Amino acid sequence: MTQPLMAGLAVLLMSVLALVGPALGVSPWWITLLAALGLGSLSLDAARYGGRGGHLLAEALPGGQARLRRIAVHEAGHLLVAEAEAMPVKRVLVGSLACLQAGLQSAGCTEFAPPENAKLPAEELRRWSRVLQAGMAAEALLYGEERGGADDRALLGRLWGISGFDVDTAQRELRRARREVDLALRQQRDSLEATAERLLEAAPRLGRTANAPT
């Protein structure tokens, strides 16, 4: 949930409480206190956590393990295919806290060394297409659907466009790369799950420090 939406909901709830509270016997002092606490929490979240406090809390709660595992699966897909493509990986981050500590506004991230040139030959673009679609493919394989990957799709679109290829060619090549990476990950499913568990174990959360990855 975005910070503006959270703020809007808080204001709406306080407004409703101010209207119906007296009829329910709620003291105006309690309404004022709740409003101050709610808006103060949002301000603290914006100042300290970049508006991602809700994500940090969700990941720290008992159900947060499942949320983090899905992120870990996505990043594990990137990592495995990058290794197969001999593409160096700078770091892998799982969870909002890990990304926040790295100065990123994200729930997960796999960082690669950027291409040396903006315009890439077709074979290099195919390589990037396999690696960047691997996170979505990993989610689809283990969960039956993909949720993350909007940034990956946007980056691929820019890479193909900057390199001078038309939309039809780019889409055809992306579909081909996706089929290839789907097959590769199905064949490495055990490795995918093991890598995801290792990344999950290393992910920090509020109230829990990260374990060093092995």
C-alpha cells in the first residue's frame, strides 16, 4: 500500500470516528489521541522507512515468511539463470528491510553489472531476456502465477528499444527467451527451491538479523 493511500485512509477513518464517535460514547480526547498517533506513525514511516513501514511490518509478522519466500523464489530464478549465462551478479536482496538498508525502494532485487554499451547485439539481448524473465518464470513454476517482474519487463522493453529493434521482433524474442527459461527452471526445480531457501534464511527482518548466506 502506498504512503499517500495509507494517509488518505487514516484521514478517512479519523473523520468517520470524529462523526460517529460521540454517538458511541467515545471521548473526543481519545479521538484526538488516535489521530495524533496515526498521523505520527505515518510521518515516522515516511521519514525513517521511506513509506515502506507497512511492508516491513507485514514481513515481520508470522505470515511474513510466506511473503518473503515468494520474493526469494523470484530472486533465486534470476540468480540461477544468471549463473548459467555466466552473467556476474553483484548482490541479491530479499525483503523490504534488506532493500531499505541498501537504499532501495523495493521488496527484492538482484543487481547485475550494467552492459558496457546501451545498444546491444541481438544475442546479448537474448541473454538479458532470459535472465530478466527468470524471476517471473520461477514464480510461475512454483506458485502457478507471477506477481513481480514489472521492473524487469520495463527494463527489457528499454533495452530492446534502445538497441534499435522493432516491437514485433522484441516481443517474438522475449517469448522465445521465456520458453527457454521456463524449460531450464523446470529442469532445475530442486536447485531453484534450495537457492530460494538459502536466500530466505539470509533475509533480515524487523526483530531478526540476517544469517550469513552459505
